[in-house]
Amino acid sequence: MDIIIKGDISGIQDFIFNVQSKGAAKSLRARSFFIDAVGLLAEKYIIEQFEIDTSFRIYNGGGNFYLKIPADKWDKKTFDEIQKYFLKQFYNINLSVNLSYISYDSENYGEKIGKLNRKVNFEKLSKYQQTEFLFKTFEKNDHKSQEKFIAFSQNLVKSNSYTIQKTDNVNLTFPNVIKPDKITLFGYELKLYASQPANALKIFSNVPVWSNDLIRKHHKYINKEEKFNIKTGSTIEFEDLAEFARARTGTAKIAALKLDIDNLGTLFQQINNENENIFLSKKISEFFTDKFFDIINNENFSYKKHQLNESKKKYFETKDFFNNGETIPYKEYILDEHKVNFKENLYVVFAGGDDSFIIGAWDAILEFAILLRKRFADFESSKIRQKLKQLSQPITFSASIILIDDHFPILKMAELAEDELYIAKKITSNNLDATGKYMKNKISLLNHVFDWNKFDEIIELKNIFYDMIARYGEERAFLHKLQELFESKDKKEWNLHNKPFNPRALWLFKYIFRDIKKETYFSAKSFYSKFFNSGGIYKKHVWNSFTDDNKSGLPLPVASKWTELLTKKI
């Protein structure tokens, strides 16, 4: 029978994220790209050793790769020698390439993939058995490697492709394998190119860089912070991304987005047809390369600027009983919409079906996550399930978004995002996903977990609150009151009684709006009915949330906090 080899790179999170926050943007993507290079060059070495060609590649990405070895090419001794060689390459750092293999036939392909995944996870726990370098002294080279990654990153942001060639440099160890324009491992050299030569492979990446337009737009910030080293093509730091968000919203924060596809391992295990399994793998890879970076590089999001339109006060005749039917003027603000490129505001650390991590300006991250989810839903429906007819239910992904200051420790940021994603995935709905399991399909934001479909309700609430403040001049105080109402200190006690919040919110919500609902715009522009009619905000998000068996997050405090962050400049 033929053999499948799986390569698993362990130690990735600590390797990428265990860096100082200041200046981290100059090295994070380079570290992530290094992981990609390890997978690519390890795969190349295995192909060479077993004397097969690249047609036997199954998948490579996200720190994992799979190769098919025909039965007549398989040799256990060769496999053991390769594993020992790989471990020796990284003995002085907490990074390793772990290999496992399994035999299979065409009737049980998916089942064997599942067993192989479990096998590699078990075997890597004893990866250093019978290796003569186990007790060698580790060289402390953190500072040296950081300098090398920064130098490599400077070329990476200018490059659009790479080549892989055989080299005689086979004895280099980390961090000497890293040069400003190339990575040398396992007897192969991966070299970066700014122009795409023949046989070069495309780099899918986004590290935001300063343009002449951005420098002109933010010249006051650059001068104030004495960032005189900024020039066209310089990497945009995380503190710069926070400033971009502040200029638009008044809130100087960044955000981290962590996501992965729900039950992906189970999905592969359930597809036993080899060709269909590989088709799914390639389609997932296609989305998180071509489609993912197409959104970032070619699409934008909008934000609104406002100014008081004193010259065109509007008048109307209200029938609201608070004003006795009088004709009362009100001021309305003009909201000018501006478009902003995603690529200037997002930093992709890594992207793949089983794991993606993006850092960016907080408002850009939220808009990107919303758009990405919609595009993925369209893609999996039209490009995957149309082909794989046995998948009658959707393939979904879950995500977490955390908002932090730009100087927040990078490793802690990654850990928090991972923790929030774990919490989100523990909550399931009664619907089934493509694997036949209860659907996850969740988004964690501001310590609340929501079904992606319900997230649209949060966006609707946020838009209503935003219009009240930005268009009609309402004071922002009610936003804070809503947050206090639903996030009270005794909330956990009520949760123990299966209640989402203190029941006093059932009447205090109306009390918060006792004066607001007397405002002329509130009735004239149908806000009263949006809040208080039979299917309005109060009934749906206060009364029903309290009385129904509601296990998901609460839209009102999240929407009010989101609006608060958006309107600090108003």
C-alpha cells in the first residue's frame, strides 16, 4: 500500500510571538514566513530523498504538510534518517519538524488522515529519543535572530515571489540560515525577488507600508512623535495603526483577529475518497491565499466624517404627544463617507484554513472580519459544496477579536485571542454543520460570544446608535448607561440562576430613554418605533433575552461599546 507522510512544525506560536512589542511589526511576518519556508524546504528535501516528484504533494500550509509516497519508493530507514536530520537542524531552539507516516488504500483515505493526525501528535512527545544532540548546550541567540528577521523583513515587504534552488550549504544552523534575502535549510535555498523571474512562486503576504499619500495625511502625527525615519516603503508599526484608527474614530487601539475553520480535521476524516479529499484541501488553501489576500489588497471599508449643517436646518410637523403636535426645527449633521484601503490597516501574521492571525487598526479588523465571513460563506457554498454533494450543510469558521493598546505584549495578545477563540468554539447551536456535528460558527467580541448570523443584529444596533449621535446630535451618555445596565457587578450571580442579566434592566432600559424619546428627532425619524414597538429593540434584545433560554452574548452592551469607540471624535 502507498504511504502518507505528515510533517508537523511544533513550537510555532512561541517562535513567532515571543518578541518585544516595540518594533514587533518589523519581524512578526518574517518569523511567520520562516515557518512557511521550513515547511516548503522540508517537503522539498523529502521529495528528493524518496526520488519522487511534486505531483505527490497533497497539502502544505499552516505549519503542516502531507506527501504521498508510492509503495515502490517507500523505505523506512530513509524516513528515520530524514526525521533525525530535521530534528538536528533546530536542536538549539524551541522549534521542530516532526514526521509521522501511515499506509492507506483508496477506500479509507479520510479515516487514515485522521489516524495520522493523532499519530503525529503522540509521536512528537518523544521526538528526541535516540538523538545524540539531546543534551547539547543551547546557544542564546534571541537578539541575533531578531536582527536577522528584521533585515529579512525589509526585503520581504518589497518582494512578490520566491524561488527554491539546490545549494551546497547543508550545515548551517539557526539563526545563520537567515540572510537578508534568503533562507537556507536542508540543502535548499529559498530566495526572495521583487520582480517575478521564471518558475518563481507567488508570495501571499500583507505587511502595511507607508505611502506618500499616508505620509502627507499623517504628517502632524509624524512630526509630533518625531518619527523622522519614516519614508515611502517603511513598515507601518502597530502604534501607527492605532493612530490611523484614532484619526478616524477617536479611539487609538489595535485589534487582533484569530480564526479557524470549525471541525476541519473531522471534515477531512469523513471524506474517504482520495480525490475529493485533496480537492477540499486545495479549495481551502485557495481561499486563504488568493481570495483572502485579494480582499486585503483590492478592497476597502468606509468610515464617516460629520459636520454640522447649519445652513440647511430641516423642519417637520411631529405628531408626537410630547410636543403637542408643534412644528419644531432640529439640526441634522452631514455624514461624509470616506473609503480606506484594508491593506494600509491590516498586518497578516499568517493565514490558513486551520489557523489565521491578523493584527490591525481596531475598526479595520472589525470590518474585515465581517466581510471575510461573508466571502467565505459564498465561496464554500458555490466552490466547495457544489462539487462535494455529500456536504449538505455549511462549512463554517469561528473567530475571536480582542481590542488592545498598541504596546500590549505580543505573546500575551496571541494567548488572549487563542483563549477567546477556544471559548467561542465551546458554544454550539442546534443546527448541524458539514460534518454532522452541532454548528459552532461563532464570533467572540468584547467578552461576548455570538452566532455569526446574530452578529448582523449587533451591526444594526450599532448603526442606530451611531445615527442618533453622529447625525442627530444625541449625547453619548446613554451608551455608557447601557453597558452598566447589562454588565453590572452582580451579572455573574444572575448567570448562576440562568439569567443573562439583573432583571432590573427590564424597566431601567426604558428609564434610560425617558428623556431621549422626548427629543423631536426620536419620533420624527422613527427611532421610537425602532426601540419600543412590538418587534423593537426593547422587546427583542431586553425582554426576550431575559425570558428566553438565551446562551449567546448580549447584543446591546456590545453594540453600545462599539458605538462608543466609533464616536470619541464627535
